[in-house]
Amino acid sequence: MFATETINWLNEQFKNTNEFIQKNIDYENKHIQLLYMKSLISSDMLQTLIIKPFFEMASVEQFKIYLQALPQFQEVQTKEEIQLEVMNGNVVVVIQNEVYLLDIRLVNNDKPNSTSVETTINGSQLALSDNILTNINIIRSNYHQPSLCVEYFVKGEVNQHKVAIVYDKNKIKSEVLDLIKKKLQKVDKQLITSTNELNNFLNDKRFTLFPQMIMTERPDRIVYNLAGGKVILLVDGDPQSLAAPVVFFDFMTTIEDNYHTFFISLFLKILRYTGLFLSLLLPALYVGVSSFTPEVFRSELALTIAGSRVGVPFSSFVEVLFMLFFMELLLEASIRLPKAVSATATTVGGLILGTAVTEASLASSIMVIIVSAVAISTFVIPVNEMAFSIRVVRLLLILITSFLGLAGLLLGFFSLIMYLVNMSSFGEPYLKLYTSSENKKSSEEKT
């Protein structure tokens, strides 16, 4: 590659950028030329690694050997690659019509975060950072296997973010890896700024109700998924990662289940699945029983429910939708409000709303209890993506129950099961059950 042609091409590309610096340095019989973006490089590294050694070394040949020996040295083949690396914080060094590229980028987002989404009482509180290289370092520091592979892709025509695929070559299924790479290569978007966007782009089915990849910020969960033969996807600039393929039951487990004894973990799992069914079925069950078949309950309970609804001008269907709508508003407000006031505002808002609604006879006291139980049960679901899906499916079940009663609830629930059975995540059945004997057999086949 001719240096003069490369320099002229870079100057043409960055002619409208006043931060692009072209500096010539001459000392005795030595001459070098530096090209870089001022706001993207570390001035200290530029001074320490390039400028100072240039004045100290006796010859240009010695300086060239020194540059090639640096860990920051990179080899490039095309002008487009040089342009991309310059925008990533690399400096171009031109010596005797030869082009050298060194990575001296200024990094301000390489510090690991603390867990804010997947909080636990026991175990590590370390989370991923916004820098992809730091995240790779964290993963390799916790997963000491030579079979761990990392592949990089560049996605997004405008921002050109790095996307990393991390997997254990000895544990991953080749069909799954090929399918993920194939889908990733098909992604052709102007901007990719987060793992959430990448998740949507990799999902072929636009109107799917349930997530097909699981997001996590915890390195220990990433290591657990790598050991289980999953693929991890990282996007530069995002502290979240994606794991695939997944099954439904992955969304109902936490990394803290591994830290407890068997019976405590079993109890917590039963608690989560109970909360799942309550948040999914309880509102629709209330509509079906109170409006269609009140004889299902004991007479005392049926009379109590009927007495609490005395004076309520709406049907149970409108009553449930009314309360769930305001509950969803409170949940959304708790996310959007500043942290300093969100907890207080939503708590006070919920108390005032519940009291005012019952006193105004717009909803029964039983309905307030049901909505509160549903809200608490929804929070038991460990992964937010699954919790959002359950909230949408809950409304669909309420709708069909309002027309067909308990028969409609059963029909909707069985339809949901059939939908999940027909789903797959990158070739893996969505409702697949993993057993210890199956895991042992698969590990023996690998060896």
C-alpha cells in the first residue's frame, strides 16, 4: 500500500473534520508523519509510545522494529480499514512510505459496573462495562479454557460498532453457531447501538410474544451459559450481553439458585412459578368466575365477592382492565421517574389510587387485592423480557375469558402452551427440559 495515496485519501475523507490532525516530525535525518483524531486518542500514550522513542532512537530502522514489537501495533490491508481504525482511536504512523497503525485510543468506559438489573444477595456484584474489550477480559478471567473462542463483526453502517461472538468450541453445537453467524451477517442496519436492537434484528419472527435470547449483565451467568454450550453476543458500548439458544425455563432461573442448598433453591423456584401462574391467570380467573360461573366458589366466598362489588357500576371485565391499566401506568412511571422520587411517588400513588377507587365504588376491594397480588407476582419473574411478555399475554387471556368464560380461559391457556411448544430458539425447542442424565450423555459424547 502506497503511503502517499493513503494520506491523500484520508485527507479527502476527513476534510470537513477539524479534529483530524496531520503532524510531521523531523529530527536529524529521521522523518515520520502522524495522522489521528485528536479527541479519540490518548495524548499520554502518543507521547510515551511514539514521540519520545522517536527522538531517543538512533535510526529509523530501529524505530520501525520498535513499533512492530509494540502490543498496540496492528496490520491493515485496505484504506477503508485504516479509516475505520482511525475513527476508533488509532494513530497512523508513516515512515519511509510505509504505513503503521497503533491502537492508542482514549478509553473512558472500561470500568466494570455494579449489578443494577440482576441484583443478588449472595455472590459477585460485578457487572459488565460499556467497553467490549473489558468485557472480553472479564469473561476470560472467569472462564479459563483454551477452547474459548471470540469472533468479531462490524455492524451498523453509520456507527460501525463491534459485535463479538463468544463461545466454547468444545461445547457449542456447530448448527447453532452457524445459524447465529448466518443471521448476524444478514443484519444490515444504519445504526446498532445496543444489544436490545441486535436482539430484535436477529429475531426472524417480527410479532413473536416471547424472547428468543436472554439478556444478562452478570459475568457469572455468562460463564454458566458458556459452560452450558450457549453463544454469547456482546455489543461495544452496551453493558448487556445476549445468550442463545434459550429455553423458557432459563427465564425463570437466577444465578443465585446455584448458591443455595437444594431445598432452598427448590422452594424459590416453586415460589417463582407460583407467581408466574398467579400473574398470568388470576385476573382472567376472576373475570370468568365472577361473571360466568360464581358457583365454582363456596357460597360464603361467592357472597363475599358479590358483596364487595355492590355499587360498582362496571362489569368485572371493565373493572379488571381499569385497575390493570393504572397498575401498568404506575409501573411505567416507576421506570421513567428519577430514582430519588420513583419509589415514593409510585407507593403513594398506589395507596391513594386504591383507597380512592374503593371509596368511590369504581372497583371492589377484592379487585384491589387481586391487582396488588398480580403486581407482586409479576416482580417475582427474574428476567424483565419474560415479565413484559407475561403482561401482554395476561391481557389476551382476560379478553378471551370475557367472551367465553372459564372455557375461554382454558382454551387460551392451552393455545399458549401449543404456541410455546411450536417455538424454537436457534434450532432448540423452546419448552425443552434439561435433565442431568442428558447433560452427562452430551458431555460424554463431546469427550
